[in-house]
Amino acid sequence: MPPKLSKDEKLALIVTHLQTRGTCYTFKELEKSLPGVASINSIQVKEYIQALTDENRIRVEKIGSGNWYWSFKSDEQVERERQLVRVQTEVEKAKKSCAEWEAALAAETKRRQDDSEESESENANGGINMRQKLLATKAELTTEVHRLRVAESGLGDSLCRKAVSTLKKELAGFRQQTFQWTDNLYVLEQHLRELAGGDREIVAAVLHECYGDEYVDGGLRELE
């Protein structure tokens, strides 16, 4: 007894059949031919044809008084190339966004190095702002990587996999920079405690004002 076919396998058999024939069919013709091609009942033909048209794997056009169905290999190639171009465009946008954030981070770092007259509290506030920006960027890139993974799984293209790998490395870089800024804040915390002579209430009040929503009991909220 032959193994039972899954629905996806039956859909693939229908597409292969139409592409091999290379011609157009009316729905009545498909009702007659597809049960034997895909091992389905005639009453299931409408369901399978609708699923394939929804996925753009076969085309349908109204010609005269009825609908005609077909699937040409050239149509499938054109659609695949169109999707690839779309994903490549989105990858380029994501890379551009990463470059812009890197430039902004470099500019902020240079500004801090040049500005030696800022107070310790101002440095702390600036560090929190940069940390929050980096965390927001990390969240955005995580979402972008997930979306590109979905597109990659649909296309199976090596170029997409390479782009996602690049984004992962960039995301890891942003995370490392976030940890670096956090370490800098811990250094400032220690300096503040020395200035306050170990007065916990003063230290807690200053840290709470500087950290805002990032403050938890005792200091800066830990990264997740």
C-alpha cells in the first residue's frame, strides 16, 4: 500500500502537473484530472485550487464566461526573483540603519571625550541616555533579524543567510557596547559614593534622579 501523502505534497503534485503540461485549464477540467494526479476527491479540488491561488503558486484569469487556471515555471521564477529583490532591499535598509547608529555612537563618544568640563552627574545622565538608545537599537535589530529569518526561510537563498549573519554580528557589537557603557556607569557610581562619604541616602537619591526608570534598589537595573 503506497504511503499516504500530506496536503503539502498533494499541492506540490498539482503544481508540478500544471507546469509539466504547460497549458490552461477550466475548473471542470481540473475537477476531472486532479483527483488522479494528487490522490484527492473531486470535491476537494476546489479547496486545493483555492489554496494554491492564495499562495500565488498558480494563476487564474477570467476569460470569456469562465475562469482559466495555469502555472508556468517562468512565472514561479519571476515571483521568486521579485521576492529576492524585496528582501535584499530590506537587508540594505537594515544595514544602513546600523551604520547610522554606529556613526551616532562614534559622534557621541567623541563629544564625551572632548567635553572635559561636564560634571559627574551629567556624565551619568549622558551614559544612561546612550545606554537606553543602545538597548532600543538592540530591540529593533532583534526584531529585524527575526523578520529577515522568516523571509530567509521562505526563499532559502544563501545571500539572505549571509545578510542575517552580518546583522547578528552587528547586534552582538551593540550589545558589547551597551555593557561597556554600563561598566562606565558603575565606575561613576563608585566615585559618587566616595564623594558622598559613604552616605547611602545621598547616593541613592542621586542615582535615582540620574537613572530614572532604569533605577532599582541599590543602583542600575541589570541587563537582560
